[in-house]
Amino acid sequence: MKRTSVEPACPPPDERIDLRPVEGEAADAELAQLAKAIGHPVRVKLLRILLARQRCVCGELVDELPLAQSTVSQHLKVLKDARLIRGEIEGPRTCYCLEPRTLRRLRALIGAL
């Protein structure tokens, strides 16, 4: 799909390798924080939508869910605070994208259990 100049897009993801330990107190606290962020079915659904679409404007996400815009925005805030997604403001719209580095970190932390 060719992007137009008015179509929002997220900046390139951080591709650096994460060399932090996957065990220990700090890793356990990080895993607990990430698990809490994905601990609601709506937030899991939002991650799946963003994975399928690669990027999405908040209004498009609201259209996918049977929830009010304010509720969707609150779930997006939780995911953004946990750095699972990025939100870039472009004019009157906010474009959301997955944060692959954090998702890789989550996989590594779960894999170390």
C-alpha cells in the first residue's frame, strides 16, 4: 500500500538488541509490569489489531471495538505507558504502532520462566 502525505505513520522502531538479564528482581518487576499492561482482553485485542494493520489511527481502533472512544483511549494509554505501543501525534490524529523491542523483551522474559 502506497502511503500518502496525509496518512499518519510511526517512526522506525528501535532495532537495538536488548542485553538486559531476563532473571532477577529487576526482570521480575519488569515482567510483572508488562503482564499487568496486557492483563485485559481489550488491550490484547488492541495489540492484535495493531499487529495486523502495522499502524492505526485512534478512531479506526474505536471502530473495531464496542467501546467508547474514552475507554479505548485509556487502554491505549496503559499500553503506551508500558512502552508496548508508540503513539505519534500528526495534526488532529494520533497514529499508534507496536513497539517491537518491548514485545521482544516480553517474549524473552516469559521464555525465561
